[in-house]
Amino acid sequence: MAGASKNSRTTVATQKFTCTCGGEVEMKTKLENGRLKNYAECQKCKRTERRPKDFK
């Protein structure tokens, strides 16, 4: 008797990050020196950080 796999039992929750100005933080990718760089940017004030947690 086969049960449900572990991955099917987990719930998927996306986390919304907000900036101190009240804008929503969005992850973006840019090509720099032949490498892909991920960074987080506030849509309202255009502030950029390395990851969304840095906006707190």
C-alpha cells in the first residue's frame, strides 16, 4: 500500500517581503561580468539589497 510522498504533503507558502517605505520587495537577476547576480529591489523606492531579509 503506497502512501502520499513527503513532497506532496508539504504546503507551499510564498513569503511577501516589504520595505521600510511600504513598497513590495521583488527578486531580480542581472548579468554582471559573465555571471548571474540575484538581488532584491523595492518597487516603490528602488532600493537594492542582496536578499529580501536585508530590508528590515
